[in-house]
Amino acid sequence: MRRDEQVGATREALLTAAERLFAERGVYAVGNRQISEAAGQGNNTAVGYHFGTKADLIRAIARKHAEQIERIRERMMNDIAGSTDPRDWVSCLVRPFTEHLESLGSPTWYARFAAQVMADPTLNEIMVDEALTAAPILRSFRDGLTRCLPGLPAEIRHERAGMARHLVVQTCVERERALAEGTPTLQPTWDDLATGLIDAIAGLWQAPVTQRP
Amino acid sequence: MRRDEQVGATREALLTAAERLFAERGVYAVGNRQISEAAGQGNNTAVGYHFGTKADLIRAIARKHAEQIERIRERMMNDIAGSTDPRDWVSCLVRPFTEHLESLGSPTWYARFAAQVMADPTLNEIMVDEALTAAPILRSFRDGLTRCLPGLPAEIRHERAGMARHLVVQTCVERERALAEGTPTLQPTWDDLATGLIDAIAGLWQAPVTQRP
């Protein structure tokens, strides 16, 4: 194996080991030494050497998945360009995530990793940064949804976007964990899970708004 | 202070310290020794002496809050007995949680504690056990909601109930964390947050169901 191929293989082994350990034991409970060991690296400083800080490692994991997810989203958004059916736009929110998870085979760790990173105010900025590399896609997503729901005040749209994000991630976390642990899943397939989420989020997004004091 | 009062004060100090440390650093990252220290106990085995295992301690925290939350829920359900408006029932899902958090002052740690415990398959059983002490209330809640949404297949009701639970907890976690860290909150008050959640969950629950293959 050439030197650069070997470096690439080591980086990939570290990314995979880190993602699995973060998902199973928690981002804060796992140190760089454990990750190096789990990746079969004799050298305990391998994470530091290849990635830098823990935050840099988390960023590398997030980027790897974000690139693939945003590629799916771009394709789906081209397919529905100009649609004014909210369900079409909600699909572009849900299916890139579920299709990506399905493509990874089983078990996966990314949903549990993403849930933790989203829940942490510091780490969440990393996810936002990575998503910003896909800013044009996200902007045209927001514009499309706004055209479908013209009467919704901006702050309610913002509030419901946050709720939708939580729903996608938490529902996928539940299925991912059940698959990893061999316990029964609520839906037979990722596709069924996506359909249920799209129905629910479309309902949530179009719900009447109670005036607040 | 009498001996039994002193024991009660020590237990309360341990419960509060544990809840805060679990919320801020993670249930798995925090050990019994750290909790004893944070509660000002010279004896590092205080958690073991007063509660037993970590799972027993988690159960005691969950029970303390569940009792207060279920008391609020019982009162609210008496007020809406016989209603066939889904919003009334969704209120009974949302407001006991938000009113309880509001009653605790600021900052709180319970939403972040509950989110972690719900996300863990082993610990989640503790929460379910504790909720079962309130089984008659939960049963009449489910019956009420079923009467409002008679056409909804049982498996979709089950799926959406899970989504609603995630939405309540995650939305409260976000506000709780912002209040604890002094960052801007999305809604000005817990009451506004509850109104937004009730609108969204009522929409989610009444959304049309797409037939799955």
C-alpha cells in the first residue's frame, strides 16, 4: 500500500471507530485514546496526529455524511422544482436523511451521533458550519417551503423548522438503535418511517396558529 | 436538626446535585463519587448509602418529578373530561411538563435529564415504570384521544404518540438550555412555548395518513 493510501485507510478507520464509540457511549465519555485503540492503532496519539482536536474529528465525521446527504437533497429538489405542495418540500427534508442511513447498511451510528451533536450548543455550531457549505441548497429549500406556506409568520416557520429537525433525527435514532440492538422496530422499513414522518411534519407545518399574547 | 431531617436533607442535596451533573455532563460521564462531592458530602459513598445503584438514583429523580407532573395532568384532565377537541387532549400532554418546569424556577435541569433517560433503552424502562404508577391517568388520556381521532389506525396513533413525546421533551430541552446558559430563547415564556407545541402536535396528530405498501 502506498503511503497516501495508508494514511487514507487510517483516517477512515479512525472516523468509523469514533462514530461508533460516540454513538454507543456518548461524545463526552469517549476520549481520543479509546478511539485510537478501537481503530487498531498502536499509537495512542493517532487521532491527534490525523485530525487535531476532538472538535476537528467531530467536524470530519459530520462533513463526510453531510456531503452525501446534501447530494441526495440536491437531486430531490431538482425533481420537485417549482412545486407548491408542502409534502414535496417536507420529503426533501426527511428522505435525504433516511435514504442516506439506509444506504449505509446495518447497523448505523450516524443518527445517534447527529442527535448528540445537535443537542450540544458548542458542537452544534460545527454542524451548522458544515451545513453552510450547502447553503444554496438550504436557501432554495427555505424559499420553496415559504412559497407553499405564505401565511405562516417567520417566527412560527422558524419554530416549526426546529421541531421538524428534532422529529427527523429522534425518529431515526429510535430505529437505528433498535436495528443495532436487534430489538423490534416500529416500522418495517426506512421508507415506511419516512412516509410516517412526512405525513406528520406536513400536518405540523400546516397546523393553524393560535395567537399568542 | 433531628436525625431523620438530616437524612432527608442529605438525600435532597444528592438528588439535586445528581440531576444537575447528569444534565450538564451526561448520565454516563458522571460517577457517584462526583455526585457525593458536588452535594458537599465528605463521604464519597453517600450515593450508594442513600440510594443504592446509579439506576436507583435515576429512578428517585424520575419519581420526584413524575409525581408532580402527574398531579398537574390529573387536574387538567378533570377540567376537560368528555371533551372531543383534540387540542384539549394535546394540552394535557404538553402543559403538565411545561408548567412543572416553570414552577421549578430557573435554571432547571429536568428536561435535559429526561431527554437522556428517554434516549437510553435501559434507563427508559425506569421512566416507563415510574409512569406506570400513573397508569389510570395515562389510560384515560389515551382513551380520550382515541375518541377524538376515531379513524386513526392504532399503529399510527402509537407512532405519533412517540413523535409527540420527542417534540415536547426536545423543545423544552432547547429552552431549558438557553435559560441555563443565558442565551436567547425562541419563545418569551414557557406558556408561549406550550401554545406553539400544542398547535404543532394537534396538526401532527390530525394529519392525513398515506397508505404504506
